[in-house]
Amino acid sequence: MTPAEFETILNDTTKRVEGDIVWQVDEDHSPCLEFRAEIQSDVGWPLFVRGSYNPLLPALSYVLLLKTTGRIYGLDLGKDHHNPQCQQVGEKHKHRWSEQFRDKEAYAPDDITAPASDPAAVWNQFCAEAAITHQGQMTPPAARTGDLFL
């Protein structure tokens, strides 16, 4: 994917998630909750978004994936990132597609101000800056109970 193609996809304001988002328990029995949602657009990009939330840390990720390429854009909160050039980015960082590093390089954003412990508020900020309209509700993640090591 070229930089121009990436920018065209990211800046397409017709991207939308239709319907409600409900967090699900991770099938691998981790403490994480997850969701996956298709992204519709007038162009028909083969896109989806995946969310992952670990309430124990707390750590939160929203990832924009192009089915033919993989992750092209993402936001991580609560986990450090080490860039290919060896600099640490910090616990709040975004990944943007580039030809040189694909999705491996990250930077610290200023536009995400909600904490990882508030996934719905972070989702709203992520959607606003990624030009995604959510036509539905995000159900807050359910509190995890019981023994996580069963």
C-alpha cells in the first residue's frame, strides 16, 4: 500500500460502523474483552476494526485492519512500544502505515485524552480522528469476575 492509498482510506469520511458494539470474553481465556466490527464505506474498502481491553492493567487497543494488508492504523493505551529505530514511545501511542515500517512504527498522540479505563470515551475519540462514524452504541465492557486462572 502506498502512502497516498493509506491517506485516502484514513481520510474517507464515509467509513462507518453500523450497529451496536458488544464486548466479548476472549476465547483464549485471557482477562481481555474483545470486539470486531466491519467498517462500511461508500468506496467499499475491505476494512474492519478490532478492540481489545484488559481491565486488570488497564490496557486498551483499537486497530483498523485492511483485510488485504493487516493493521494500517491503531491506538494503544497502557502498553509501551519500542520502535524499529530503538526509541521507546510510551504507554499511549498510535500506529500509522508507512511503506518503510508497515505498522511497526508508533508515535505519541496529543488528541487522545480519555484514559484506558474508559473504553467508550476512547472509542469516541478514536472514531473522530480516524473519520469513522459509529451508527450505534458501544456497550461498556462488563466487569470480570471469578478466578481468571481456571
